[in-house]
Amino acid sequence: MISDLNKKQESISNSNVDWGKHYDHFEIQMRDMYKTISQPQNKSHFEMLRHNAKSYLSKNKVFCEIGFGAGLTLRYASEYFKKVYGLDISKMNVEYSKQEFKKENLDNIELHFSDLMKFDPVFENKFDVVSFIHGLEHFSKDDYKIILQNLKKYIKPGGIFTGALPFKNDYNFRMCPHCDKLFEIDGHVSSHDVTSLKKLFEENEYEVIYINDFNIHYAMTEGSTLQKIHRVLLYKIFKRKFFTQLEYIAKPL
């Protein structure tokens, strides 16, 4: 039954969902909760970038994050890059975050409303680094063809696409009590491991620079010494997924 549901879910596209409306609510009304949830995801990913893309963390480079949420990664990036852009499908989140950054005197961050499924010539050939954290799992195979081609046009020659997503994402299905339709509670329509993510990039003409499902550098900076040892042993011996997410760097060909 679950296998059939998974196959059904993978055939669904989120392209007809009004995500701007959803994130107007989640990113504003539930901001503190989602900031707490996303903090380890964002910190781990940026730590990965610091270790595996040092040459790109430069005041001569321009950084962009797609779907920036509460702006945690934008804040990290503002210390390393000349200019930082945030593109988000929630107009309310764009305006709310602008006010936050203004109060914090972060004047090298610029925010814009944007839908990744729709190419915007304003951003063509504009960014050296594009980041997308916990976003790819919201798109189907057909959607990937569109968004990865749009991203190619946004990234400067020699630039990179980087991000993170759940490792072997488990679907969490519910049934709507009003319409009896099946839905995935987090809006996830795809799941990846290292092999499938690498294949996705190669099929869409991206060179894979880095993919891993366990950020050892980040895992060893959080908690006490015993917690760090315990965490690594659980992962190495029992494949328990503590502090794990797929993190990647790819370069358009």
C-alpha cells in the first residue's frame, strides 16, 4: 500500500500549488518554529560550503539563495560575499525579511519575489553561487527539467549550484477530512539518495563537484565530546541518520 502511494506521489507535480500563499503563512505566522527547525540544516550546509567551495566564498562573488525562509543562510553569506540575493515565492516573506535585515544593518542583502518555475530575465547570468536548501524534494521529475534549466541561465559561467535536501526522504501521507484526497503533509513529491541525485544532475547536464549524506565537519562541532563520538558511531555502524542530509555542489556544463 505504502509503495503504491509513493509511486502515486512521485507522479504529482507541485506546479499547480499556490506556494506563495502557503509560505505567506508558514514563514510569517510560524517563523520562530521554522527558524528553529531550519537552523541545523542551514548551518550544516554552509559549513559544507566553507570546506568544499572555499574559492567561491569571496568578496568578488555574488551569492543567491532560492527560497530563503527566515534568512539564516543569507546572514551567513553576507559575511563572505560582496552581494547577496534572496529569491522567495512568498511576497510577504520578502517584505518581512527586508525589515529584519534593515534593522540589523545588513545592507549587502537584496530580496526579490520569484517563482523558480518561471524564468525571470532579470536574474540571467547574475550569480556565482546559487543555493537551494530543502527545496528539490518539492519538485517532480518533469519540474526538474524546468527549474534546473532556469538555474543554468541564472548562474554565471564557472558558477555553482549548491544546496541540501532530506536523505532518502520518507513520505508522510494524510487524507483530507473535507475532500478525502490524499496529500503529503510537507508537500514532498520526490526522494533522493546519493546515486539518484547524482543521476539527476548528470541527466540535466550538471557536473557533480560534491555530494555527501553525512557532514562530518558539522557533526563534530555540535554537542559534547561524548555526543559527537556517539553520533558518529551510530552513523558508521548502524547507519542512523543523525545530522544527516544530502548536501551537494554541482556546476552547469
